[in-house]
Amino acid sequence: MVTGVSVGVCLSFVALLVVGTYTAAAGLLGGAGAGVAGAVGLAKGAVPAAYQPLVQKWGNLCPAINPALLAAQLYQESGWNPRAVSPADARGIAQFIPGTWAAHGVDGDSDGDRDIWDPADAIPSAASYDCELAKYVKDVPGDATSNMLAAYNAGAYRVIRAGGVPAISETRNYVRIIRSLEKSFARPVGRIEPSRQAAAAISFAQSKLGTPYLWGGNGTPEQQGRFDCSGLTQAAYRTVGIELPRVANDQYNAGPHPSREELLPGDLVFFSDDLTNSRAIRHVGIYVGGGYMINAPFTGAVIRFDKIDTPDYFGATRVTEDGAKALPRDLPGSA
């Protein structure tokens, strides 16, 4: 259990940290963002442990894909739900329509069948289909991976005819979303650009210190301005024009993932009883520096400062506008 720190003692401490956020950002803005070039590893826990070996292996099937890109597709399609069914009857973790599965499904685990519901077949099939499409559009100018994704969405013929990603809003959005999510699923290489919105998000959270926790709380007048953990982080980033998903385990994918040693004020910090699976995340707070976060802990507590270095610390996310915009809001089978 984390230990609370009195609000009064920490106010001046955090005020300095908030100012320091701008200073830290100014010193790092020249650094490169997290790239997805070269040999691509997966961010810690971003892919559920049951599927991580499959994604790492099959994500290297051809040069047009990588493990982080394949993970981004699967998350965007189903949220890692192997039983997902869409209104269009797309099925399973990779959301294949039965007709497409009949033509392109593979027996990934070599057990003698091609099961659309089995991730051991569906994940290899998604990678294989991507690589097939990449071959169809290999001579099209532009980025090979973006052209492959466009072919997945709009068909290879349209990509060939357009000489690249066609001017179809749905297709361009599909490519943009997957390429943005790719950065969240990739293990960062080098420094991650700091958030320009961090200090304002912290300032909002700081203004709510002492407010009683409310499960499902979004801070509305009807709720007397009370929040739960992810309601607080969502509201804090909303004040700077970034709309996060409602639940903590989706907020984890709103940007790249700094290590514990690279944390900056404004990063979201996450906690889970399963440190191998981001879908099991159950708590989130806003890092303020010095090993502390502001968070809405649990029923009966108030919004307060707590230490982040606990056995259930999962990891962190440096929220980006593009990362937040890319997150799916209506996954198949979601309420």
C-alpha cells in the first residue's frame, strides 16, 4: 500500500516541480523523439504476455512491418480481445472477415487447422496478409509501410492508381492512427521528447488536492467535482486540449514509454497486479517529480501525493497529442 503525504507539506515542493517542468522541457526539446527504425523491440508490457512472443516473431516477417506496427494494428482492431466480433462480422483478435480469412488465414501454430478465433493462427495471418499486400504495392512511390496499410484499408488497386496513399479520409486516418500507435508499442530508443503540456496538467491536478475520491468520478457538478484515478488524469489533460480515453489501461497507449530513470513531471504513471500486461493496469497518477505523483487513490481517500516506487509500479507514458488522438474509442465488443 502506498503511503500518503500531507497536502500542506508538499504544496511548495510541487510548485517548484511544476516550474521545473518547463525548465526540463526547454533543455530537452532539441532531442530526437522515439523512433521506430532498425530492430524494433516492444515496450514493456504493452503487448499482453500471452501474445508477446507471437507479435515479436511474426512482426519481423517482412520489411514492411515490425513488431510494434503489428501490435498497433491488433490493438486498434480488437484491443487484444480474441473473442471480439464487429458489426461487420469481423472476428477475433485480428478482426478478419470470414471471406478474407478463407483466402488469407494461415495455420500459424502448425496444428492442422486455421482457426480465426485462435491468436496463434490469427496473429501470424495478420502479419502474412500485411506482407502480401506489401508485395502488391512494392513499386508504388512513397513509404512502403504506409502504402501497405493503405492497401489493407482501401485495396491495393487504389494505392497503385493513386501512386501512394489515396486521398480518402478514412484511409489516411487509418494509416495515421496505426503509425501513431506504433510509437506507443515500440520500446523507446534514445531520449523521448518531453511534453509541452505537462506543467498545466499538473497544475490542474494540484488544484484538486484534498478532493474526496469517487469511483467513476469525472469531476462533474453532480458528482461534487470528485474523480477516480483515470477521471482525474483525463480531466487534467483535457485542460490542455488532449482528450485521453476514460480508462487507465487505454491511457497507457497515449504516447511513448520513458523508463523510471527518464521520468519527467507530467508523465502518467501506472500500476498493476500483472506487470506483463498493460490491459491489466488498474491505477494511474500524474508524476510530479522526486518519486511522487498526484493521484486519486481509492474510496475513502482524497486526491493526494503518493510515492510511485511500489511493487505494483508498471511503467509510464509521456502523453502526446497524436498518441491520444490515435487511441480507439469503440473497440469491438466494448460497452
